[in-house]
Amino acid sequence: MRWLPDRRRDLAGWVVTPLLTLVAAPVLACAAGLLASLLHPSPHSPALCQQALADNRCEETTLRVIGGHVAIAGGLWLLLWVVPWWRGLRPLRILLAVAATVVLALLPVRMAA
């Protein structure tokens, strides 16, 4: 049956992928934030606060955006543990890990833009 994934054990990949994502994603997000702040230095509020400045709600807007990104990245990270440890599902685990990293790395880019 060609449509079934390879069910051989990939226990090392099942453990290493989420742990590596847990370490690498925040580091890449910090690097993206540093790069974004170097490319777009601005002493003003983030661009996403422009509509909230009139009501003095920039902090709430910023925390909502941060919470959304962290929640989505955390949900994708938790999905890494839900995917079975079959070798045929390794590409799915890698895709979820990359997606969680990208969501977290886009946060500082969104804040700086």
C-alpha cells in the first residue's frame, strides 16, 4: 500500500525536532527582531499602533499581537508532539517546526514594520 506512511520508528527525530524548535525558534525571532530594528530604526511607536494611538491603547494592541503569534507558534509546537513517531511523517514534523519558527520570527518583523 503506497499511500500509507512508512511506520518504522523515528523516535530520535520525534524528540529532537520539537526540542530543537523550542531552542531555535526564539533565537531566530530575536535575530529577526535585531535585523528589523537595524533596517528600520524608529523612535516612534510600532506601525501597528497607529490606529490605537488616538485611544492610547498601543500597549493592548501590542500585547494582543504578541499573544496571537505566541499562541499560534505554541499550538504548532504542541502539534509536533501529537504527530506519531513514524519515519514516513518526518516531513510533516519538519514542516510544522518550520511553520512554528516562521510564525514566531514574523512577530518582531511585524512590530518593526
